Amino acid sequence: MSSFWGPPHRGDFSKTFDNNGAIFSIFDPLSGRFEGSNWIRSAFPGNVIPANRISPIAANIIKLYPEPNTSTPGSVAWQNNFFLNPNVGAFKFKNVMSRVDHSISSRQRIFGRWSWNDFKQLRNTNGIPGVAGDYRNGGKRNNGAVVDYIANLTPTTILNFRASISYWVEDLTPFGNEGFDITQLGFPKSLADQLPKRDLFPQISIANVRSLGHGSGNVTFEPTTVLSLHPNLVHVRGKHTLKTGLDSRVTRYTQLRPGAAAGTYDFNRGFTRRDYLVQDATSGVGAASFLLGYAGSGSVANVAAPYFQWLYYAPWVQDDIKISRKLTLNLGFRWDINFPLTERFDRMNYGFFSSRDNPIASRIDQTKFPGFAVKGGIGFAGVNGNPRSPMAMDWNNFQPRAGAAYAVNDKTVIRGGWGMFFLNPTFRGNLNGFSQSTPFISSLDAARTPASTFDNPFPTGILQPAGASAGMGTFLGQGPSFINPDFRVPYVHQFSFGIQRQLPGNILLDVSYVGSRSMAQSTSKGFNEVSVDTLNLGNPAIGGNANFLNQQVPNPFAGLIPGTGLDNATVARSQLLRPYPQFAGFNVEQLNTGKIWYNSLQVTATKRYSHGLSFTTTYTLSKNIEAIDYLNAQDALPTRSLVDWDRTHRLVIAPSYELPFGKGRKFLANSHPVIKGIVGGWQSVYSTVIQSGDPATIPGNVYLLGDPRLANPTWDRLFNTGVIDVNGAVRNVLPGEKPVFQIRPPNSLRTTPIRYGNIRNQWGSTLDASLIKNTRIREDWNMQFRIDAFNAFNTAVFASDPNLDPTSPNFGKIFRDNGQSNFPRNIQLGLRFVF
């Protein structure tokens, strides 16, 4: 990990070099001026921030960073320079299960099962010791009970009724914060008194430096209760085996997650770059922006604790028809009835009303802004005639299924099938108005000059949730994302065709084509973005002025929306050119415009047990494409791309072999009983996975000029990293190469796909092995001792993307010292007594 390093503790960045020895120059964000049409800042003399410019809060927080204690080959000295040793996690898992079976009569029986488990952990996920650590403290508990009743009503009819209830909770609490108060860092008491949780350390992210504070998912209390009833009936009549039943579930979920209740702040390179519009590689340092106290973004979250409920009912029927000795048909039908999500106290939003006047329209001074209209605003579930759910009821989830199996002969079977399946929605509703985020106003002119400092981040106070009282005036100056009220349940067509053949040696070979087409998949899209024509006015690559959209103009909302960036006398022109200028950017969620395509050849060879040996080997050749994400909010449809888990080739080999020694075996079967006891009963089990890496991600701020593949990629350079900056400078190009990336100019649309089709992240084959000793003590007693070695050869897998920032000195590089993505070798011993 990267910790704060020596001189920058004092604001001295005179030795902050990149891999090529070029210094990262830092510029004073308060020194900007126009040179022609460009807004240019002046560099800090000597690349040193004056002591009187360093934020007192930042100076206090810096002290919590540990001193660098290591170096990583290939990294500049100020990166990957700290290793927390020891940083050992503590894990405890308890599991109890009990079952009672009872035969009521020869035709009726019942069983009940209760299970309980408790998983506790304590680990530091950001590797920072002390109060700024991101501790995962707590765990997960589960209680579940099942009652199952079976009755043979007639010789050809069976009734089964099952009822179950489960209670699952994730409970993670802060650790190391005892007695902490945010005022200890220098934040004003007036701010601390308004925070939902003043005893949490704020979440602080600094570009190229390890983040501080609890992650949003590491402090949470989330219980889930599921009640299920499953009656079903089986009736055999002639060639037909008829099955019918009902799958019914009630799911209740509560989320108590404070998130950024003590504030979150993100410090990037923007405020200390030479030109705020140009993402060049040699100016700006995130740590310098932090020392000055100029965050690029931030907020304080005041989060509601919702109580969601989903109701689900699915009647179904299936008929397995034995047409002949060789041919069997399977026909089925299921109707999924998904009642829309509700919240116990109706604390959700409903839709966005684009054509209605927003309440703030009546407060606009029409003498200064004649004809300025303000339309649009969110609604609320259960209010003003709106339904209690954010989406409509979808009654059309009919699922036909058909399959067939044909025995060509006694060793060959052909199988095929098709089915339609619906994907039960589990997303949660938006709580705008009931959950309230107060934004940190980093700038009033699109990051040209800072507007607020870290030392008094929310000078107008923390916004409090107003519920539904503000109506369509809710979240003015913010982003009221909403759920598509016409959402329908996504569905999947699944189909397969395969041949099974019995081969010599008790080997069963299965060769199948398996595919699917997922339709109406959920997507999200920007709803309040400027048009392409407007964006082009600020694109210098096609003759626009990069500063045109950021130019400050009189603000019709001045003084009307306190606590937001829209309350000032002037505002960026781009804000007023939004479709709904009273709001910041926001999304429409759960659009049904997504699709997923999957095609695969699957080959499985299974050797049944004989002579002590059995194995399963599976090979899959596949391609998985999705159209889920929009490259730009202005696009009409999502873009096609490989899914991030796509694996072209995957081979799994899993043999099991009982050693041929001891009683009943080929060797030493007649030896002394002690010898037979020692050498007999041994079994070895292996499992190895060999597969392609997942597709690498393409940076989002570039044009792709060529094929970035290298003939001999290395960990330090996984692809051609040659890049052309916005200013025309060419970097990271080796002899004989041409640049393959070009930084996109501001206000331009993305054209590159999300992921490469021809560059894969690194993968290493792993092997799990077990050695098992079975000892029979007497006829009905057996003792089993085993040694399990997971990742036996300690193969490190670095499956994540490399550094994807083309302006970073580590572009295209994976830092192996940061930790592997798989678990290292783990050896465990087990003893089991079966009686």
C-alpha cells in the first residue's frame, strides 16, 4: 500500500518523481488566470506548499499515516511503500444443525430441521493501524427452521408440504473508535453536533495514497427474514408423471448502514494541476490537494433505516411423459407473480414528473430571467394517489419449458431443452427526502477554483431529511435518482442440446451446446445530462471552447437553494443547459434496455468408480457478451462488451484415487493386521482449475488508436502504454512502438468499449489436494483423518486489472506486493468420527 512519505508531510513535493524521473509539478489553485482561452495556474515555488497554506485538519490526519517501511521494485519511492506486519485477521465460525424424523404411519412421515451458525471476524481491510483503520469487526448469524410433511395419499399420489423460516443478519460494528470524536481532528464543534455519527472516523480518499476510515460496508446492521411455503403434489398416471405445486415466499429486509455519517472526502489531482481541464501526466498530486484542504468531492450522509418487503408466489405444473422406451418429453409451465417492492412506512420515491412545474419556478425572478421555466421533480410512493411501490405490477411472467431425451441405443442418449425463466427483482427503492446527503461544495465553476476547504467543509450546516413534505421540490440542487415506474421483470431464454455416450472403462462423455439470451435486463442511465450538441460547444477537438460550458453566468436560483452549489450568484453555464437545471446530475434506474448473450461448448468426462479411481474432467469453451452499461448518458442504447467474468477456456480436472494397499486391495492384503491398518484406507483427492484470464478494462478517458497487445507482456507492462496527452506530448513509448492511446479532450464522448476482447488479466492455475485416511474401528464405526491443502503449490493469482490511469506513472502495471486476489496456500487438518 502507499502511505504518506517523508517530505510531503511538510508540503515538500520537490522529490515526487514518476518512473521516468520527471517531477510531478504542483500548482496553486488560487493563482488561476486566463492566458488566451485557457485557465492556467502558477506553480508553487520549489514545488513546496508554504506552511501557512497547509490545512490544520490535514496536518492532524497526516500524523495517522504510518511511516514508510518498505519499497517495491519498479515503483517510485513514494508509492507502495508500507506493509503492515502483522495484519492477521481473526476468524471464528460456529455451526450447529439438528434434525428429527418421525414416521406417523406407513403412509405418512414428517421431519423438522433447525440450523444455526455464527461467523465472527476482525480484520483491517485498509492496512492502516489505529483509529483510521478500516476494520471489519463482527460477522454474520443465521437461524433457520424447516418442517417437511410427506403423505402417500394413494399408491400413485404423493403430497409434500414444506414450510421454512430463516433469519440472517450481518452485524458489523466500528472498532478502535472508543472515545473518538471528530473534533479531535480539528473539525468545528458546530459541525460535529450536526453529524449523524460524530464518533466515526471520516472516510478520506487521496489519489495514489491508501484511504482512511471505515468503508461504507464495514459498519452495518442488516437483518433479513424469509418465510417460505411449498406445497406440491405428484401423481403418476400411465405414461405421465404429473407434478404441481406452489412456491411462495415473503422476504423482509432492513438496512441500518450509516455510510458517510461522519463525512466522506475525495482528494484528486484536479486542484493542483496546471490546467484544470487537461488530464496531463506530470502536474497535480492528490496528496498536495489534500494538504491544501481542497477536496474534489464529498458529502455527509443522513441515512434512513428502511424496512423493505417482497412478496412472491409461483404456481407451477410439469408433466414428464414417457412416449416410448427410448423417448421422454418434459413439459412445464410456471407463473411468477412478483408483487412490487414496498416499504413499511412508505419512505420511497415514485417516478419523475418531467412535464410538471417545479415549485421553485414560482420563486424565479422573471424580471431578471424572463421566460425561464423550471419543470420536473420526483414523486413519493403512497402520496398524492401514487402507488406504494416505485414500479408497476407485472402480471405477465409466464414461463413455459420443454425438454426431451432420446436413447439412440443403450450407450448413447441425445438431450435437449428450452426454458424461459424470470429473474426475481431484489433491488431496493430510493429514499430521496428520507435519506439526505449534504454535498461538499468543492467548486462553483466546475473545478476551476475551489469553493470550500476541509477546515470548514459545510459552512451552511448539514441538511436534515424532510421526508415527502417538499414534494417535487425535494433534493433541489442535488441528484434525485429514481426507479423506472414501468419496470418489468427481466427474463432469460435458456437452451441446450447435447449427446451423452458411455465409453469403455466406465467413462461417461457428455458433449453439449449450452446457451442463453437474457432480455429486458436492468440498466441505469444519466437523466439530466446536456445534449450532444451542447457538449460539442465545449469540445476543443471539433472547434469548441473548453471553457464555454464552465463559464460563470447569472444564476436564477441564487439564494433559493441553500446548502448546495446552486445557491450562489453565478453558476456554470452547463448547469443551466441541463434539461432540469434545478438539479445536479442524476440517473433513471431499472431501465429494461439491457441484454446478455451466452454461448458455450461444454465437454464433461466422468469416470465412475473402479479399481479405486474416479474422476471428473470438464472443459468449457464460451463467450459471454452483455449490453448493460451506457458509454455516455447521451447514447440511445447500452454498449456491447464482454462481461467482466468471461473466460474463453476453462478446464477443471478432479480425480480421486484410493491407494491399492491393505485389506481388499491389490498389495499387502494378507499382511499383518497392524500393517494393514497402517497402509490401508488411504485416499487422495485433487482438483485443479486452468482457465483464461478475465478481460481487462479499457480506460474511460482515452481514444484507442491501435492494438495495445504486446508480444511479451510483463507484470510491469501488461500492454502497450504509449499515450498522447491532450497537449500533444507522447509518453511511455518504447523504441519501435507507436502510441495506442490518446487522452480524450474535455466535453467529448467516449467511443472505446468497456473491456478489451484481446487482452486478458493474468491467471495462474491452482491445485487443491487432500490426503484422507479411513480407519474402520468396527462394523458401524469409522474414523477419518484428513489433510487438506488448498492452493497446494501456493500459486499467486493477480486477476484484477492493472493500473488503468493513463496519466499515472504506473499505467499498465500490476503491483504484486499489494496482495494476490486468491487465497495463499492453506493447510488444514481434520478428524471425523462416523457411527
